[in-house]
Amino acid sequence: MMRKNMMSVLVILTLLGAAFAGCTGDDDTTTDTTTDNTGTNDATTDTTTDESYVINIAGSSTVFPVASAWAQAYDAANSNYNVVVAGGGSGAGASKVCSTDTDSVNIGDMSRGWKDSEATVASDGYTYECLNSDITVTQLTVAVDGLSVIVKKDGTADQCLTAMGGISMAQLRWVYSDWSEDNLANHEEGGLDMASVTPNNDNDGVREWSDLDSSGACVSEEINIWGADDASGTYEFFGEQVFCKDCFADGEPVAETFDNTDRRTNGYQNSAEDNVVVNGVSTDDNAIGYFGYSYYEENANVLNAVPIANNDTHGVQDAGGAVEPTPATVASGEYTPLTRNIYMNVNNADWDLVKGFIEYGLSSAGQDHVADVGYVSLTSAQVTEMTNRVETASA
């Protein structure tokens, strides 16, 4: 999902003593980062040839800021390269890197793992064979993200959740689920302690902020829910973490998904563009939404991130231990279970073209860009592991 105008990213590189700045674009926007500059050793490949090269990248809006920052730096350092970055969601990243048609890309960005319906994994755990073609790809972790639950800064929802001390995973499930309260409490895949999850429930059938807290800090207004659309890896990751692990979307014994039933005045409001979610939540006192930490950080002037208690059965008031997403809590593992890896997937036939770009991304300068756009950089051990994958796949 994408930042406001696909977030502005200040990319500072020392390029033969010159500095330059860059910005990212919208989820459905292609970013062409052509530049005539030459650059640093970190991003430089052999530019003695007059030939020009185009690297095409598409997919997850969550990965988009990282890909764009790397592209701008790499283009600036290599005047014969043009790295083109587009959004479209993780599903698009998977389908386009596996495609043999004109929409194919060299690198597919994803904020989730591969589905069994898309590819089969080899014994090494990171090489995938596409089901709709004979293409194989190498999956590379490029950063770590803390998926953030957000509300309007200083709005009534913010005041409510601040008084509560955050929100628990069980309460998030009640907020977003299309299941009835009876199923959430009594179904074999439910198990919520409703007296703890909604201690002030008036049983009127409307999911209201006041149901969550009996202190009087929460208003009797319907909770308006926002989030990613179903083409997004963020949608799938959030759903898998929040809902019944065995029945999200179309599982057994009964499906559970985002609430778009008649009990919701506006239903589940969603978009592939994070800018739409930002606007929706930041202008509604009673709204709650979610997206990658990078987008929260970009809009922290109008949004607040909600601390999360990792408890699947009780409310935050009883569970305690709610943790706010920050680069430090994501890196330490404290912010669970909404921490995730984000990926680039390289067509193994294209390593001659893209190897220098990926090596730049895994360099110290490339990982600095990861932090610059609001994600957590890879550890030295992770960089070594990804570098070994590159060397093996490109040999």
C-alpha cells in the first residue's frame, strides 16, 4: 500500500561529492528514476558501455518505498540504468515476476510469502517454481516491517484507546470480524472472553467504541473500519494474524473475514492505496485502520499508532503489556505478532541484469535507505544470508 502521494523519501548519497534527493509514488503509479548522474562505489556497476538497461519492478505497496529509494540511488550512480518501480499489490508482484507476457517484471515485490496456488518451494526454502510458467525465482528478505494499527491523532478513538492502554489482538478481532459475537465467544475456533473483550457491551448489535471500556472514556459511536484491499499482502497478513488462524477468508470449519455485513453502516472500507486509508482515518474521529509502519511514520502528524497486546482471548485491560510499534520494538521482537519480513523476488533468468542493483540494496548504503523510509534494516547475519542466496542463484 502506498504513502501520501506515495510518500516523499529523502535519499541522501555521496555521489562524487554531490547530493541528490528522491521521492516515491502512488500504488498504481510507475516511478521512472532515470538520471544522468554518476555515483558512488556502493551503487556503481560497469558504465563503460554505451548500452542502456531497464530493470522493471512491481508489486507490494509496502515494499515500494524501499524499491524506489534503491532505484533512485542506483540510477544516479549508473547513468546507463533505468530502474522502473510500480505498485499493484503483492498479488501483482507474484503474477508479474512469473509472467512470460509483456507485463512481466524482473523483480516482484511482496509483503507476504508465496501461496501454494502461485508457486512451489524448493528444498532450499527460498527458490520458488511458478505454477503458471517455467520461471523460477529467488526470494530475498529486504527489510522488516511492524504493521501498524492507526487512529486519528487526538480523535475520540485515540482518546478511548489511550485510556484503555492500547488494544489487544482479541479486541482487534472483535472490531474487524464478520463473525457474530456468539461465534466469537462460543465457536470452537472462537474462544474470546467477551466479558473481558467488551466489558461495557450494550448488546445493541452495533460495534461501538464504548463497548470496549467501562471507564467512560469511550464514546457510544460506531467503529468505522479501514484497511487494505484483498489484492494486498498487507490484507492477508493482517487477516491471518487477527482472525481465526484456520478459517481466514475461505478456510475450514467456517470462513471468517473482514466485516462487510449489514451491521456496519459503511462496511469494511479498503483500498490498494495507503493514501486513501490515511485520508479516511485522519478525517474520522471514530475510524481505525492499519498499514505498514513506514506509512504511519510519514503521517504521524495526523495519525497515532495504537499499542498492541499480544493476547488472543482477553481485552488489553486484563492482558496488559501492550507494545507500541517503533523501529526499536520491531527490531527487538517485542512488537508481536504484527512484525513481518518484506521481500523482493528475482526472476532467476535475470541475474545478469539485476545483480548489481540487489547487491546495492544489501550494502550498508542500501540498508540505510531502509531505515530512512521507516523500516527496520536487516541484521548483519540476515545480510550475509541474503548475499549467499544471491551468489548461489546468480552462479
